[in-house]
Amino acid sequence: MASRYWVASLPVQNSASSLWSRLQESISKHSFDTSLYRFNIPNLRVGTLDSLLALSDDLYKSNAFVEGVSHKIRRQIEELERVSGVVSSSLTVDGIPVDSYLTRFVWDEAKYPTMSPLKEIVDAIHVQVSRIEDDLKVRVAEYNNVRSQLNAINRKQGGSLAVRDLSNLVKPQDIVTSEHLETLLAIVPKYSERDWLSSYETLTTYVVPRSSKKLYEDNEYALHTVTLFRRDADNFRNKARERGFQIREFEYSPETQDNRKQELEKLMQDQETLRSSLLQWCYASYGEVFSSWMHFCAVRLFAESILRYGLPPSFLSVVLSPSVKSEKKVRSILEELCDSRNSTFWKYEEEGGMAGLGGDADAHPYVCFTINLV
């Protein structure tokens, strides 16, 4: 699948079928690696020249918006597929791969009646794509909120002992709690463990001898218990801090542990549900936006062709996918098939730095703009 296409129109002098045959022949002879297709635009309602000119000013900006939303959804799909480990699937419009939808484009008369004014069609596309973009923001924010909560829990569980949640490291038998006794949890730097073991019993008066037990260690710290008289706890905390030992506030509660476990499981389930739902929504919405974008491109090509070649509408619309090395040759072929006077005029304007209709940076004697699928 090509990721870059040109949508172009050429003025018809005699017959469209004759011009199409000449174009096919030239492309196959001089640029055989370039795919070429007809781009079927229906007879749209022209309106007045003033309305076309006014519309042309908006077309370039509106195209950038619709294209931007299309790429935004595609990037979201790629991220979700990567995180989910889903094999990237072909993006479609109602089951038709997007490149096939473009190269075999058929106007949806039911959705966009051809008798509607062009501005009405463009506005309808803009409204629909804006609604989808707003919906995307809400759905992504909801998904990211659950991800953030999970990441915060994982950071707590995976961080160093100085900051991580200790509840899954401490068992009921590690804690002594009575009317007079209390067990504290000390975070001891690894390099100070010998100092801890030789000093904790004498930091204050009422420490239970040999009560310290190592429960866990990471790269920086070790987690030790110490049991002492409850009335001496605050004094012990201060003395421990002076020696570089951190006493972590901790209260063992089976209910709290169960609640945290349930919260984690629910968040993981919510994340999976939201991710799957968001991915399915993105697949469907990408198809909608892409279809809208192609209809928009058809309107744009039609409007700019009328402004370029005049009335009545008489032009051949095509889709091409030239390789980078073939671009110059294809441009030359398209130029040769334009009216020679028209070609000379536009060459002169191009040298003068004139921009093409609709804000394109390069002007040619034919109407042409690029569609980047990725």
C-alpha cells in the first residue's frame, strides 16, 4: 500500500476518455512504477463564482483540520495496538482498505446529496469530524486517567523501600501489637545495616532485645522490624532519624490489603476494557473520518478545477501514487497534457512564486494536491 497519493485534475479539450487514454499511455511508457486511477467526482452544484472563491479560501484550512484528525486517530490506533500486542490490522472504511477506498472512490449521495451547495457539504463534513475529535478527546482522557492511577500504584509497588507501598511485604506474624508493645518498620541503607544491627537495641531504653528481623531488601535499602514499648516509639523514631534510619509509618490491616488488591484488580480490568473499547471505536471512527476526508478532497478538487479551468465543468480527475524518483517525470507528463497556453501562463506565475489555489505551496498548470495516508 502506498502512503502518499496525488489527486489531480486536467482540463479536457475534446473528450475525457481520449485524455484518459493519453495519460495512461504516457504513464505506462515513461513512469511505469506509478499507479494511476480515475477519481470519480459527480456533477456537484457549482453555485456562484463569488461563493466558489470564498469557499476556496476555507478549503485549505479545513483540509488540514480533517487530515489532522485522521492522523490523530491513526496514531492512537498504533499506540493501542502496540500496548495491547495486537497485530496491526489494515484500516478500512466499511470493510474496504483505505487505499482501495481512495483509488476506487464512489461519492455517497445519501450522506452528501450532490444538489446541496458545496459550502453546506463542507460544513457538514467539518461538523461531523469535529464531533468525532471531541469524542476522541473524552475517550482518551478516560483511558489515560485509569492508566495514570495504575502507573501510580505500580510506582509505589516498584519504587525503592523509601517510598514504595509496604503492605505486600509485611505478614501478620511480623507485627507485634499489644497494649504495651509495638513493632516499627525501619528503612536501613544497605551500607548501614551493620550499624543498625549493632545499635538498634540501645537507641532508646525500652527496645526488645533481638527483635529486629529483615523482611526485604532492594538495591539501596533493607526493611527491618523492631519491637519496643509503645510509650518509647516517638523517642525511637527521633533517635533512628539522627542515625540515618527512616521509620516508615505503617499499620497492618488485612482489610486495607484486600481493598488495595481489589482496587488494583478493578483498575487493571477497567484499563483492559477501556483499551479494547477505545481501539474498536478508533477503527470505526477512522473509517468515518477517512470517508469524510475523501469526500472533502473531491469537493476541493472540483472547486479548484472550476476556478482554474472555468465553466462549464470539463476536466479529468485522477489519483496517482508516484515514487519520489518518478515525481519529476509525472509532473512533466501532466504538464504536457495541459493546454499549451495555460501551461505557459502557469509556468510564468510559478517562477514569480505564486501560490496555487487553496494555499498549496507549488503552482502548476493543472490542479494537484497531496494526500498523506500516514
